[in-house]
Amino acid sequence: MLIKIISEQSGIAADKVKNTIALLNDGATVPFIARYRKEATGSLDEVAIGAIKDLYEKLTQLVQRKETILATIEEQGKLTPELKKRIEECFDATVLEDIYLPYRPKRRTRATIAKERGLEPLAQIIMMQSEKNIDGRAQCFVSKDVPAIEDALSGACDIIAEVVSEDENARNEMRYIFAKFGSVVSKVVKGKEADGIKYADYYDWSEPVARVTSHRLLAMMRGEEEGFLRVSITVDNDRAVEKLERLFMKRGSTTAKYMQSAIADGFKRLLSPSIENETLGNCKQHADDEAIAVFADNLRQLLLSSPLGQKRVLAIDPGFRTGCKVVALDAQGNLLFHSVIYPHPPQNDKEAAAEKIVKWVKEYRIEAFAIGNGTAGRETEDFVRSLSLSPEIFSVNEDGASVYSASAVAREEFPEEDVTVRGAVSIGRRLIDPLSELVKIEPRSIGVGQYQHSVDQTKLKDRLNTVVESCVNMVGVNVNTATKQILTYVSGLGSALAANIVRYRAANGDFRTRKELLKVPRLGNKAYEQAAGFLRVVGGDDLLDNTAVHPESYSVVARMAKDAGVALERFITDAELRKGVKLEAYVTDKVGMPTLLDIMEALNKRGLDPREQAKAFSFDPNVHEIEDLREGMVLPGLVSNITAFGAFVNIGVHQDGLVHISQLADKFVSSPSDVVKLGQQVMVRVIEVDLKRRRISLTMRGV
């Protein structure tokens, strides 16, 4: 049943879903399935496999929820065969909760008190709407707890109000009205106007639920969380009550007066608040999903941004009063030296700073500068450029560097150094290999999203960890140089096995083969199967160990070499020779054409990093502050962040400018990520500068 539902909801063939779930249940990871089990899944990619995994987990939780509901209703003695069948066949969480609502244990309500006083039969009489002498019937329910007819009728109406609020059809009709005709309304909290000025746009805001964008909703809800705004969803109450009356009122009703009163009360007191919260929750969930998707896409781009590669780097963490922290790193990112220079105010010791930089470049054979893009970043870059030295100069995004420098990971790596040295090292290593350095930082601390602190944190963390895992396994990891942090994300490993690999390497020296991984404590056959293809042994005993070919396919490559009449080493290194291989001859019941094509691609890209190499960049030398900007200026910039409404571009003035989605191209753009990528070098034109609000509007149209 679950396989059929997942197939229908995902649009993926049932046999592919079945095979994917079987692999997941057997302990296979998403990257492993996507890369090495294409025959079983029909070459599904990570996105499709991830969707199957998410749906399967969601439905499994729903099945567990149904078991709880069935047990609860059965304990009450109210589980009829019809009700049981309906619950068992339900796979919609909202419908399931609506079915359960009348049976759910609840706190003592006005309706339950009325029932305790014996007024449920009177409520049923009123709802039948055929009793002509309702006051006379109500007289029968007068008692010590119900002193008057009015009290009896009032209590009966409380019961009816709750019945209305728990009715499935009524709830569905209200959901439709709130979603279709409701408005999201935001009002400023009285007396908070001055303190909450950054939310001024939403002090008196209203827009249809159906049209509210994720970034606006999250901004409003952030304002409410901080105590500056009140956010609600409003509907036409008369319209809603009229709809409920059509559901519950009968033509010629003799108890219309009481039915109308109970329905209006049920809507206002019970149904409206419930559906409002549910609708707002659904809007928030949709906004969260959209914001998380943007963040995940940005994080992927950042993790896969171009590495400089193994070059000797002089990294500088800029600063004014406290000076610029300078570190020299070797080609592997190891710290060689650190010091401080003071080329900026208040010291302005440019001459001494210049002498030191020139000396260090020569002494440590520096091949590139990595300069943080934070405070004093532009000034430091200009200063280094003025020295006219040969190493290329790179501006490095330092978001999250301070988080790393104060982390347990940094303290473990550099126990003797302070946070400023660790931060500078992180900046330099980000240039050498962004992926290896950024995996050490909690993904949420990398500032490439929108309202990341306002979205569902569990969902955000899970999604971002999935992105990191995907990127690490796509690039591959050198098992002899990888840190524990990056090994943790390799398919099938985790933190414990990653630590064991590092300890084994420290005790026994570099790995010579992939198979040697099986000697690592607690790393068994299953973990080896999942991880081996993503781990590279550079300069080892077997050339295949430095490819994406999985060890389970080594025999296939060996057979190809034998059939070609050459040694395995020559077959692996001779691309022209491999062009003559007829892959159809190697198809078996276990090895299909997708795997064979992947093997050939892996051999062609042996040892190659799939990322492009980093390119140097420089800002306009005549622009340093926002005051230097003029409308019409065309400037070079770096895309620093991408949101649902546009892209932010660093043009070197300490304040990123916004290229609104409508200004990204001369054609319609549905998503900014279709046009720009994080870190991309672009040309922009200034269209507006708001000095008071420190806002810069840019365009890429016609530039």
C-alpha cells in the first residue's frame, strides 16, 4: 500500500519505489544508491531518491499515528468496524486528525460540562430541528445543576457548537474559505513603533493568503516573534457562518434560533481560531519549505564554489583598530606562521606593514592572497594591491569564520592559538578548498539564506546536512588528507568511523589501498560498501582507488583490459584505447549499461576535481564607500546571497546591493538561481542609492 501511495504522489514507477525502499531499509545511503545502484532504481537521481525516502518516513509515521488513534478509540469502546476501516484506509494526515477529533481526549470544555449535566439529549433534539415546543422539552432538563430553562438551552447550544467545530465537512469548508478568501493581516503592537522600525512596512499590512510570499510572511512572523507585530488571518465572518448554516440548518427548522446561535458561537469561539491557526501553520510551512530550498541551493553553490587548489597562501583577516591578522599556510593548509600588521587607522603603519608582507611572500613562497571580505576587507585588498606583488589576490567570504574560530573543532586543531589566528586560517583554507573548510561550520551559521532563524530548525538542519553530504560525496574525499569533519559526511561513515579512520591513519601512515579501510576498527563490510567509492587513495598501489569506480566493479575494468590485450595500468591511463570498448559486451544481470557508462566516465575523470578553479577578482578602484556611488555607474561585483526575491551583490562598499528578481535579466525570471550563482562575478548598474536606509538598488538588465 505504501509503495503505491508513494508512486502516485511522487510520479515515480512503483518498481523503482519498491527497489529504492528495499535499499534504504538495507542501510544504503542516498548518495550510494544514486551513484552505484542505478540498475535497481532506473537511474533515479538524489532528488528523486530523497523524495521517496521523505515520503516513506512520513507515511511510516502516519501508520504509527493510526495505531495510536485506533488504540485510543478502542479504549473508549467507540471503535466500530466502519470507523476502524475508514481509519485504516486513510493516508491523509489532515483527514485522519479530523476523523479522530471527536474522540480525542480533551480538557474540560463547556460542551463536556453540559454533557456531564445530562444535556446531550436536548442538544440532539435541537439539532433534529423538528420540535415545536422546545421550551417545554427543555423544562425536562432543569435540575440542581441546571436551574433554569435558559441554562438548559445554553448548555445544549454549547454541545452543538462543539459538534459544529468538530464536523469534517464544516472544517473542510472553513479551510477552503480561509485559504481562498482569507487575508494575512499584520499590525504594529501599540507603543512598539519606534523600536520595531525595521518592520515598518508591516505596521498596517494586509494581503490575500493565496498571494503572500514566503519572505514577506517570514518577515512578519519574525516581527511577531520579536514582539513588534501581531499577525493574524481574517475572513468575512458572515460569509463563513452562512456557509455553516447551509450545512447544519434544515428548511423550516423549528429550532432555528438556537441553531443559528450555536453555529455562530461554534465558528467564533472554536472553529475560526482552530482553522486560522491551521491555515497560518500551513502558510508558515510553505514559507519555510521555500526559504529552506533557497538556503539549501545557496549552500550547495557555496560548498561547490571554485577551489584554488593546493597553493601556498597568505591569508589576512582584516581589521582597523585591532590590526590585520596574517597567517601563512602551506599547500595543504597547514599553519606555518602568524603575525599582525597595522596598515589602517588609527595606527596607519603602512610602511612597516608593506615591508612585512613583501618579506613573508618571499620567505614562504606565497602563491596567492586570501583576504576576508568583512570589516576593512576592501581597504586591506587595496593596500595589498598597491604593493604590486606577483601572487593573485582573492576576496574570501568570511561568513561563519568567527563561529568556526570559537568552536570545539578549531580548539582541537589549534589548541595553542587564539580565535583571531584560527579565523585567519579558516579564511585561507576556504580559498584552497571551500568544501573541506566549510563542513566544519554548522550550516545554519553560513549566511547564505533568508530568515534562516525563523524557519523550522529541525527541518532546516536535516535539509542542510543532506546538501553537505551530497556535495562531499559528489566531489569525493582524499582519505589520506581529509579531516574528521569532512569524513563524517562520507556515505556510510558518520562521526565515530571518521574519527577511527583519522586515528588509524595517524598510527599506521597513509592508506595504500581502499581495501586497507577494512582494517579500521569497527569499519565493517557494509560501511566499506557504502563509503569506498567516495574515498580516493591518491598515489596508492592501485590506480582505480583514485577514481569513482566502486571496488565491486574493479573486475569489470580488469576484464576490459584483458580483452583489449593490455595491462590494467595502461587501460586506465589510455583514453584513446578505451574508446574502442564495446560496452554491450559487458552487460550482465548484475552490471547494466548505466554502471558501465559511469565506469568509463570515472576513468576519463580519474583524480580530477569536478569543480572549476577559483578566479581572481577586483572591485572598481574608484569606489570604496556607499557615498561614492552614483546612479548609472556600471560596476563589477560578486553575488553574495540569493533569495526568492532577488540577488545581493557585493560591489566593495561595505553594503551589498540588491538586484531585484525583475532586474536580473531582460526576460522573465521565475527563480533568481536560474540566472546567477553564489560567488559569480557579474557586472551591475546602480539604479538607486538610499543613503538614509543604507540601501543600494542594482540592475543587470542591459549591462
